[in-house]
Amino acid sequence: MREDARDAAGRVDEQRLWQRHAEMAQIGAIPGNGVNRAALSQEDIAARKLLLSWAARRTFTVSVDGIGNLFVRRAGTDANAAPVMTGSHMDSQPRGGRFDGIYGVLAGLEALEAMHEAGVTTRRPVEVVAWTNEEGGRFAPCTMGSMVFTGARPLADVLDITDNEGIRLRDALADTLAATPHAARRDFRSPAAGYIEAHIEQGPLLENARKTIGVVTGIQGLRWFNIEVFGKTDHAGTTPLALRKDAMRDAIAIINALAELTHDTQDITRFTVGRMLVTPNSPNSVASHVLFSVDIRHPNPQTIARLGDAVAPLARKAAKFCGLKVTPTLRDDPCVFNVPVTDAIEDAAQTLGLPHLRLPSGASHDAMYMARMCPTAMIFVPCEKGISHNEAENAAPADLAAGARVLTAALIELANR
Amino acid sequence: MREDARDAAGRVDEQRLWQRHAEMAQIGAIPGNGVNRAALSQEDIAARKLLLSWAARRTFTVSVDGIGNLFVRRAGTDANAAPVMTGSHMDSQPRGGRFDGIYGVLAGLEALEAMHEAGVTTRRPVEVVAWTNEEGGRFAPCTMGSMVFTGARPLADVLDITDNEGIRLRDALADTLAATPHAARRDFRSPAAGYIEAHIEQGPLLENARKTIGVVTGIQGLRWFNIEVFGKTDHAGTTPLALRKDAMRDAIAIINALAELTHDTQDITRFTVGRMLVTPNSPNSVASHVLFSVDIRHPNPQTIARLGDAVAPLARKAAKFCGLKVTPTLRDDPCVFNVPVTDAIEDAAQTLGLPHLRLPSGASHDAMYMARMCPTAMIFVPCEKGISHNEAENAAPADLAAGARVLTAALIELANR
């Protein structure tokens, strides 16, 4: 590790970083230590203003793009070099926690602060970005800011999306942009030399393995299906099983077959049936209709493709008595992060003496879109019991600071390449 | 078979019996050929008046007991002899059909008509009873009239039960009794020499076997449970399966274990999971709570006891990850019908040249309570595709008449014993 990177990492201020989480958590605070900070809301605007007030204390410059992604830049020595970027999002789930998203923004700002205090110079600029609407809780779909910034979907496509109260994204966005009038205008797809996103794990692996730093190797692929079983209702007392078209029985048979398909002694494959609706849903009536969801995830592109493609034929084979409709509802191909960037993160953790673990991300993040544009990876820090999207979300100040130290060192490394 | 029994059976009038079903179906008619005739409603009162108007054309006498069970008697030669009884109920499910219950009452009346027309005399009186509130759709529990008549539960226990609109059974009953002021008062538990109930099968066995007459050997036993699985919700993408407390996964494991427990190559055991409620019921959230119903039935007392008693320990063994609560919600022990009565029914079917089949009843009936008081059995006739508790319920006029013929002959046989 470079000497200046080690110095800057040492300047990361655990108290300041923790205090800023506490201040951000005041904006949209809900009972039970939670946060409700919807994208493009008054709370989102307040969070943006607070972030910019901290940036204004330094010589950092600010820009914003057409969907409200907010960029805070610390200059490099080469004014023409593409920046190295870090960041995450400031919006939350309706009943969200104090760390999901906001940690990546505040850790990024802390890295800039630490570089400033250490007097580090980098060839490339280093930028913190706060992506708009990662959660998608108010305006679907999620990861919208990075999606539009990277050109995966044009801005015009999302402007007329409305929230549950009928407010158009176009209008909420105009209000949000008007609240930061001094920010320079940033183009979509403006070049980036690299992107590192810090985030709480939202899972229990680091905590269980007693590791402080997760070196995230990619984001796993995902296949969603709705499976509908069409049977026939009958009297539960009078109809022999051989004569039934019991939608519940076939649903169970399909779930058993899918559990066998996805069985994984390494416990990498994720298989979840989280939703089931039964008709008529009466104890003494054979079910005439069952709808259930299937969620399968795996980091390997070949594996998730094989598993996802097997769902419909396997379900048809397992359903012995009833009709079937299998509807794919979502498909995200796996994203494999850039090896030099994951190596830089791992080197930083190693040099700083922080216990670390390579792991894929189970959840989606803005890094998924940035990975299409530039060398990208992520840093995870532990969260208590893996709980997230919940008021009970919690993380240790020391772990948050450790993640920011690794981030600082890795950004300096990349910003001098 | 006695000569007079054969004569009387020959007097059963298929047209009259069918026409009376059609007239009864006008009372509480709903779209799709269905009937909504709740117990102790204005429709129930109208059905009672129509029944009594037909009885009044003959020399039959009428009595009513304290819960509104209505008795129509054709006198025997021995005024002191206990009557042989037949009947069923006139109330229906909220979206019920034209045959469930009412067939047993009209077939009984048709038997009395046929005996009258054939000039048959019997030693014992023969009575048709219309039991109050067999369905329990308005006032729970079901089979209430026979339950109270036979002393299984005192009248005082049910008088304060209310319907969904807050009307007390006590008041609805008073209105019903006031509508038949000329009926003599009948005591609960007044002696009976035998009871035969005719009913549509409500299952597909007779139709599938192409048999006209079901000689019902008993009513199978039933065990109901609510099983609740208490897990923990987690992110479907991030949590390894080994670390999950997935309530759905354990629910499926329990259902698999119960399916294996109840597996029956003879297809006599009935096992149904008809109801399932999942929390939070979201595709990408591991289920924190699943509640499902278990309905197991078998005609053999030892078998149903063994199966029912195995549910809770087996569920506890199958649930690998979650907490469990197993609540028994209903237990009906099997009822074995009286052999001389089933033999009389079988002899009648045999002599009349009607294809018949011995089978247990899958559903509960008022005969279950009468069997505790006197020699009892039932006659089933086929219903289309086994459909019941449904507007689509249907039966063939010839089958209804065949059942009434067997009933007539068997009643005459019993009434001379």
C-alpha cells in the first residue's frame, strides 16, 4: 500500500462518521430507530442539503445530473482525468434503517475528508455520488438513478412514473433539482475511471464469520416466477385423493421439485417461496387455485441460467393433477466485479489488518449498473444479525469506520492509476 | 322383501318428487340454479309451510320440538310403538344447491305418500323429520337440530348464539316456531325405533362406479388442526438457507410428512390442506409465519385415532428451523351404522334391482347423532361429478326416485319389526 493511502486511512474519524449517520437519521425518523426517506421527497431534499453543507466546509465541488444524482468532487492533479467514484443512495425503504445506502454516501464523504486532512493528492479526481431512488419504494423501478446515468434506460422513460398519491416523478424531480440550484450540471454517462460502493451487507455472513470487511466479488443473478396451479374445489371429506385436482397438493409437489433442483451443499444458491395465495382457502375445501412466487439467485451466470430455465419444465413435470401457468416476472443476470478493483480492496483490508472475506452480494445495488461502464466493486461491512429493510437495522461504529478506511485506501490507489 | 313393501316402492312418483324439488328450489333461489336458505330465516319458514301444506293433503300429523325440528307422521297400527324415522334438513349453504338436505326430507315425504297410495299399514308409525340448522352457515355449529334432539347438547347452550347480523338464535327460533302454530309439541329424546337418512352423496364414488344406491355403512371420523409455524423474515437474496428460519420451508416439510403419514394405497384416508396464510407474503422476503389447516378423515376408529394423534409429534419432528404451535380444532369420532338397518337397505336395493355399493360417508350428517339413539343408517344417491355446496349441484330425477323407493321399502321393513 502507498504510504499516503495508509496515512489517509488513518485519518478516518469514527466519531464524525457515526455522528453524521445520527444526523442523517433525524431526517425522516420513524419510531424504533428507523428511517422513512422516500426518493425525491422533502426528506430526500433535506438529506441532500445536509450533505452539501458538509461538502461546503471543504474545497469540494458539487454537480447534479438530469435525474438528480448528486456528485461531490475532490479535485485531482490532472484536471482532464476521469474521476474515480464512490457512493450509494440516501433514500430508504418506507420502514427502513439508518445505514442502508446512506452509509456508502457518508463513507465516501469521510474518505474525501480523510484525504483532505492527510493532505493527499491524487492524479484523478475522487467523487462521492448519491444516486437517486435506489430503493424504488416510492417510484418503481429501483436503482433508477444509476440505471439512467449509465444509459441503461433513457430519462424520458421514467419521467411520467407516478407514486401512490399520483405525483409524477417529473414534478418531484423538478422540486428536488430546484433545491440545489448552485450545483453544476453533470451529463449522463460522463466518464468514470472506477467505482467502489460501500454498503452494509444486509446478510449475516460477515457477522457469522467474524469478519469486518466484505470484498464483494459481484452481484448474484436472479430469476423470479409466479406459478399458478389451476385445480378444482371439492369436499375434503367426500372426494378420494385419486379423483381430486388439488391445487395445493400440486403446488407442494412443484415446490419440492424446485427445492431439490436448487439444493446446494455449498449453500450458495438462494431459493425462496415467500408468497402464496390459496383459493377458496377453507379448511374443508380442496384448493381450486394456488399462486406462489419463486425467487432463485446464484452468482454464477451458467448456474442461474440453468436453474431459471429448469423452473417451468420441472413444474410441469411435478404437477400431476392440475393445470399450470408459469410467468417469469424478473430476470437480472449476475454481475462479476472487476478483479483489479476487488484486489485493491482486498489489499487495503490486508494491509490495514482487517479480517476480510470475499463474497457475492445477495441484494442488488447501483454498482450493478456502474459495472457496465467502468471497473467496479463493492465493500461490505457487517450489520447486526443481517437484518435490513427494517427499523431494527444496526451496525457498529468501528465496523463502519473500518469500511471507510479500506474505501479511502482503495480510492487513492485507483485514483493514481 | 315383503309384498307390501314392493308395492309401496312401486308407488314412488318420480315426477312428483322432482316437481317438489323444483318448488322448494324457488324458496331462496339464487342465480345459477342455486339456493340460499339459511336456518330459521324467512326462507326456512316458507319451506316449512310448503312441506306442511303437502302433509295436510293426507292424514299425516305434525309436531315440532323446542329447537324447531319438524316431524310429519303417518300413523301405525300400534299407537304406542316408537316410530321409525327418516328425514334430513331444509336449510342450505349460503351458495348451496337444490338437493343437499332437502332430498332427504322430500324422499321421506314421498315414502309416506307411496305407503298411503299403496294402502300399506305398518305396526310402527313412520315419521319424516326436517332437522333445524344442519348446515350451520348462519348459526354455528352445524347439525344443531339433531344434536339438541338427541341430548348431545342442551338447548340452553345454543339459544344465545348470534348470526353475523347480531340476531340471536333464540329470537329467530321464536319466529320460526310461531309460523307453525298448529304443530303439536314434541319432546327432545322422544323414542325412535330406527332412522334412515337419504342424501345425495356429495362425492363422486357412485357416479364413477355407475351405481344408483349407496348403502352407507357409517360416517368417517375427522380430525382438524391449525398448524402455525413461527420463523423469521429475512432478505431472500442475502440469507443463506442454513441460517434461515423459513416458516414456509418448515410448513412444506410438515405437509410432506403428513402426506406420507396419511398415504393410503386403498385411497380411503382423506388428507387435505385447504387453507394457508403466509406472513409477510412477499416474493423476496423469507416467510416469518405460516398458518395452515389440516383435515384428516377415516372411517375406522383405530386408524383415525392413530393418524390424528400422530399429527403434532410428526409436525414437531419435521419442523427443522422454526417454532411450532399445533391446535386441534375439531374431532368427530367415526360412527358405524347399524348392521340390520344397512342390511335392510341393501336387501331393498337388491330386490328392486338397483345397482348398489357399500360406502362410508365422507361428510357429516344428522344421522351421526341419531345413531347414538337408535339403529341408524343412510342411503346415498349419485350427484353429478360429486359437486355439492355449490349452485352447480345436480342429480338425476330417476336416481332420486330410486333412492326414495329403497327408502320406502326399508322403512316398511323396519316399521314392522
